[in-house]
Amino acid sequence: MALPTLSPGAHFRAALAAEQPLQIVGTINAFSALLAERVGFRALYLSGAGVANASRGIPDLGTTTLDDVLTDVKRIVAITELPLLVDADTAWGDPATTIREMIAVGAAGVHIEDQVEAKRCGHRPGKQLVPAEEMIARITSAVSGKTDADFFLIARTDAVAVEGLDAAIERARRYADAGADGIFAEACADIAHFEKFAKALNVPVLANITEFGKTPLFTVEELRGTGIAMVLYPLSAFRAMNAAALSVYETIRADGTQRAVVEKMQTRAELYEILNYHAAEQQLDAIQNP
């Protein structure tokens, strides 16, 4: 008899127990997931901004749809067994359906946030929050949509920048009481804020260490001392890829050749190794030439 396999949510919980704090790295597509897996990360992340910017080429202002996100989720989970945490924005007006759909396609968890539907980047000005009661209703609906008890539901609060630290922690307490498995403390500008969140709550807390935002680039060691359970790097590789791609395009356009930037490129051999290309080619040969 085959042994039962762990669900993606259970895989995420196992990773959370094994690595403290758990580093969760952003992947904008399936190949990025292979790269992250190769260097030893235990958990992956799909950013809403990544879907908007990379897949659709638009600003992340709440205009991506559930289907947009599910498309990228399916591609990533099809290529790696690492658990994938997904940015579900405000859950598109139907948290229960959002959770069911995410579980169905193989996501390990999501975070939903307490901004209004026309949300903004968590590190931009002008954010508007829904009342705590409305966010609690989102969480309650999301919990009701769980078809896997291990699916990991994180409630993100943007209240630190809007209402202050104490109000944000109070919101987070209520969100955890409503059934959130973890809390995403967005846009904390001081490491002491993370420590206060972690000490005040009885669920794991996530620190979003995104570049060019309100939160300094704290190290894992610094955050470990605060009691933070998860450290998120949502778009680091994406930003590096964009800068590298722009440099290559500029060079080719200016020089009429890519010779000056070839040394910066991944080689064909390196690409094939990551893709396990030669084994796949041999399988194709066996089918075509039995």
C-alpha cells in the first residue's frame, strides 16, 4: 500500500518547523522556482506584484484577477515540490472560493490583506484599510473555504503605516483569533516592531524584507532574535533580472552585438543542467526511435 503523501500545506508547515526563521523567496515563474530550489530554499512565494508586473506588464494596483494568479501558480507547482505561498491580495471579494481554488491547483498557503479592494503596494503612501470587522469576515470566509486543514492562511495587516503599531498589533490579535494561521506584519520600519508583533501573538509572524521600501534589509540572524518565524524576499531576483535584461538590451542596441555582455549570461550548458534537458531529450529519442 502506498503511503499517503503530504499536502502542499503540510509541506509548508514542515518547512516552517524545520527552519527558524523560514526564508521564503519570491519566484515569478517556473524557471525561477527551479533556481530557488537548486540553492536550497525550502519554500517559495508568488507575489501579486510579480504577477501584475512580470506576467501582465501592469502596475500592482489591484487589477490582476484570481485567474491571473492561478495561471502562474499552476506553472510553478507543476515543476517543483517546494511549497508555494501565494499573494491573494484582498481575496477578490470571495475568500472562500479563492481558498478552494488555491488548494485545488496546489498552493500551500496564501496571505490576504486588510486594505480596500483597490489596494496599493504595502510600501507606498495612500493606503486605505477596511474596518477590522470586515477583514475578520474575510478571514472567516477564507477559513470556511479550506478543503485541507493544513493549508496555511496568513492575514496581512497594513495598519502599522496607517494606524500605528499598537493598533496594528490589536488588529493582528483579532485576525489570529478569527482563524488566521499566521500574521504578515507589513511595512515595519524598526526591528523592535517585529519583536513586539512576535511577542504579542500566538501564531507565526512574517517579516517582509523587500528592497526599496520602508523596512530595512534586516538579516536572518537579526530577525531570529525577534522571534519572527518567516522572512520573505518577494521580488529580489525579479529586480535583478530586470536590471540585467535592460543592460543587455541597451548593449545590443548600442553596439550592434552582444559580445560585451556574453560573460554575464547563463550558458546553454548551465540552462540545460537546471532543466535536466539531456534526460528529457533521451526520453524523446526513445519515443521517436523505439
